[in-house]
Amino acid sequence: MRFVPRLRQGLRRRLLGTAAAALVLPVAAGLVGTTAAVAAPAQGAPVSHRAPAGGFEEVFVESDMGPIKVQIQWAARGGDAALYMLDGLRARDDANAWTFETNALQQFANDNVSLIMPVGGQSSFYTDWYAPSNLNGQDITYKWETFLTEQLPDYLATRGVSRNNNGILGLSMGGSAALTLAAYHRDQFKFASSLSGYLNLSAPGMREAIRVAMLDAGRFNVDSMWGPPWSPSWLRNDPFVFAPKLEGLSLYISAASGLPGEHDNPQGFVGYYNTANGMALEALSLAQTRAFQLKLATLGIPATFDFPARGTHAWKYWEDQLWKARPQILEALNAF
């Protein structure tokens, strides 16, 4: 089971701890992944060091996991709103896939909201783990919730980004995580979106499916993340369980049918295999998202749901959904 099928693999980079708390790496707009000269350490940057009006930057921000690379497209007119954009299960260590699998940067280029795209976190569910995975030699303990809700906002505040005028959006693994982070950090987030997420982790077979998926995506041990299946951490991170905590948030939630659509054009055996895989994953997400829709309706919690008639578990469909969600994002963050 693959949560985000992807043929090409990025170069794996291990981010080792350094004496610098955070390095700011400016990158010319449109040259994503090409870094320029290194500037002074950024975590200690004065508050007057504000975000530029527009432009793209890559920075390293200190965390409990060591320096974490973050790609940022700054708000077009220097506004303080931000949209955190989470990756999928196979998140790479060199770039957040929103920057190269979609046109997300172009979609928001003229909008007064900064796009905050953390890099890394394969199989992490963007949560705080109990321990390093003991099946793949992992030498750090994932602490992604702490990073995204404490250390990264601390850095962004030095660049003029608000601590509480934020949205969070993710796909697949990142979709589930986006709702989780928004639910437990209401002072930080006003908007949350799950695109093809898995929103009922307590459903029969889901915990076993996640175990298999994480083993396939980097040989990560799910027991190091949330413990054994009876651990309360599973319930704490299950959107179906914590759904009441979402009341009052602006919500955009989507999943497609799983039927191939305009963005599916498989070539060769591998292409057809990936498309079939994406069909199955999206169909599962659809079933869970429909159930979640009923859950929110029962609780009287309003949300925008979108269920395209065609679409698989693939990036171009999430690009389409991002465009559909954009007006709601800008309205929720007053970022026009």
C-alpha cells in the first residue's frame, strides 16, 4: 500500500545538527532548489528582519530533530498570513513536493499569504514520535508536531508571519496530519484542509494498513510513532475521534472517486501499476472522507466537501483541489 505513488526518488540527505540555529538561504524566484549565498543565522534575526513582499526562499530552522529545511514563498504584499503545506508519506529530503509536482507557487504568487513548505518527514504523519524507528536505523526521534507548532512559528515570527493567522493543508498522510494539528492548536490555525486524507484511522484494517504502508515507505516502524494498536495515541490522532475539536475552523475536505481522469496517462507496466495503486488508495480515501462528512454533519460542524467524479491518488488532482480551495483559504486568513 502506497499513500503517495511516485516513481522518481530524490537524493536522500541527512540533516546533521550544527552550531547554527538556522541558516537563511535566499533563492531567486522560479529557481526552486537552487540556493544562493548563505546569509547570517536566522533564528536570532531581529524582529525588524521582515519577510520580503513576494519572492522565494529556502531556510534551515533549528528543531529537536536538527536543522529542518523549509521552503517559503512570501506573501505578495508583505502580509502576515501563512499557509502551511504538508507533503505525503514519501516526502523527500531535498524539496517539498508542492514546489515541483504542482503549480502551487504560481497559484498564490499574487496573493497576500506566505506558503510555508517544510521538507522531509517521510512516514512521519507530522507527529511527535515516542522513539526512533528501530527497523531502519533511524538516529533521530521525529518531533514534527513540536516543530510545526512551536519552533517553526517562533522563527517565522521573526520574519513578520503571524502566530495565529494561519492555515494548514496536506494530502494523503499530510491531510490527516493537517486536521490533527489544526484541532489541537486552535490558537495557531484558522483554516484546515485534507486532500485525499485518511480520516478514520480506527476503522477495521486501517492500523494494519498504515503499518504496511510505513514499512514500504522507508521501513519505518509504526510502533515507534503511536505505539501498539491499543495505545491512546492512535485515538488522539484519529480525525474521526477528535472531530468535535474542529468546530469553528474553516474546513475544506476532498477525495475523488478513484476512477482515472484527465491527469492519468499511464505508460508501460510501472505506469499502469502506479495508476492502479492510485485508484485503490483514492477509493479508500473516498470511503473514509464520506464517513467523515457524515460525522461532521452529525456534530453540526460545517465544512466544504468536494468529491470529483474522476481522479486518482495523484499530484495533479491535488493541484486542482488547491485551486478550488484557494478562495476559502484567502477568505479565512483575510489574505486578499
